[in-house]
Amino acid sequence: MGCRMQDDNRIEFFGALAASHDLISTMVWTTIALASVIFLPDGNVARIIMGIPMISLLPGYCLVSAIWPKSDGKKWGPSNISTIERLTLGVGLSFAVLGISSLVLNQTESGITLESTMAVSTAFIFATVFIGLLRRGALPAENRFSITIMKSGEPAIGEPVDKVVAVGVVFCVVTSVAILAYALATPGAMGEYSEFYILSENGSAADYPTNLTTNHTAAVIVGIVCHEKGGAEYTITVGIDNSTSVTTLDTWGDAVILRNGTQFSRTVHVAAGERYEDVFSFEMQKPGIYIIHWWLQVDGVTDGYESTLKVVVHGS
């Protein structure tokens, strides 16, 4: 008896899978999109095209499919909704899922990156697809939701509200495609920028060395993330005033003594999509209150990137 029930469950599951062209297409699209993120370079057009539905439609649509497995209905109900309502809810819920996942990722070590966001979206999509297939498989075949071509003579959309929703969905899709086409046709409009930040020695945005004693070595991590097309050459300058006397360093292996009248700089090349981090060690020789400045030039141009740290130095 137990084996018979297990066999029936398998038949129902695979029967739902065979009829669920929408969910099968979703899984195929998700797999290709994930592969494009892993194997294609940053800024590739295919990554953008494949990634947009992964953020704006598929997670919410799969969640809707898991909640409402029944076939189309003319009215809202506890078990069935129309196709237009599925698509509309799918868009709204996708952004809700993206927001919640971003909050969670922001608390993790990996942070919010394209790779981590795609990984979470992929896991969510496959989990909700599996649940949706199980729930569809538990229904009679004629009651399972599936996307079908309308019969001849059947009105495309029956209710005025559906017409308004349909026009809204079409408008959003057309607008999104137009914006994407404009962005691809004018790459400069997509924006090239860099991230510049200072972390404490343990890699966090807290516990900075703000209380020092003279001749005591302190350290921070200086980081850059390059979103410039083709990479960029960065010049990092550090000092406690705007002195024109700059000492160029090849590395930051040894601690430097920060004092008035002297700045220190080094130049590094970072490829597009790559992250650079290095430990900067320093000492202060005189008691006082100082503001340490780190300035960043991108390909020799000062673009306003600056990080500061206020320190209080006590006599030893």
C-alpha cells in the first residue's frame, strides 16, 4: 500500500511537471541566467538580458504558482486567480523578495553582490517551483494551472478591470524594454563608477583605531571595487593635511609616520569587476586630534572619492 501511494505521488508529480510549461521554462531560464553570471564577463549584454527577469518577474511568479496551483479563474478566490493577476502579482512579489533577500545578504560576509543575489534568487525559484509542482500534482489534471492558447471566438479579456491590468502590464514591459535598449545603445548612460572604502583591521565597518598613543602602530584596510569599463588605474593618497609634498610608495608593507606637511601615495591597477584591498599601517608622533584623509584618483582624475577617519592621539 505504501509503495502504491509513493508511485501515485511520483506519477502526479511528473504529470504536473510535463504539463507545467511555464515552470519548466522558468527553470531553464534560471539555469542559463546563472551560467551567464558565472562564465560571462562583467557588463556582457547577455548577463543583463538574462538577469532582468530573475529580479523583476520569476521569483514572484514562482511564489504565486506555489500559492495558487489551480487553473485560471474569473474572480479572486482562495485557490485560483487569472493569468493577468498572476503576472501582476509576480512582478510585485519579485521586488518584495529582492528587498527581503537584500536585507539578509547585507548581514552576511558576502554582502549584496550580483553573484550572491543571483544565488539566492536561483535557490528561491527552484524551491517555489518544486512546491508549485507538488501542489499542482495533488490536483486533478483538468484543474491544474497551465498556460494555453485561447479557443477561437473566446474574448481575450473578459472584465474591464482585467483590461486595465493588461494594459498596465504591457506598458511596464514595453517601458522596461525601451529603457534596456537605450542603456545598451548608450553604454555611458549605464554609469561607470568605483567604490572606495576604509575598514577596520578586522574587516568590519566598526572598531576603527580612533584612540591612539604616540609611536603606536595602527592599521586599517583600504578597499576599491572597480566598476569602470576596461578597469582603471587608481592612485590612493593619504595624509592629515593638503600638503603638496607627496611621497610615492610601491607598497604599504611598513608603517608610515603621518605628520603635517607630508602625504603618501601609491598606484594600483584594478580590473573591471574586481576588488582590491590592502592593509595600511601608520603611526602618529605628536599628541592631538587629527583627521586622516584618503583621496582616490581614477586614471589620474580626481572624482571626489574620499574617506576620512578622526583619531585622538595621546602621549605615551
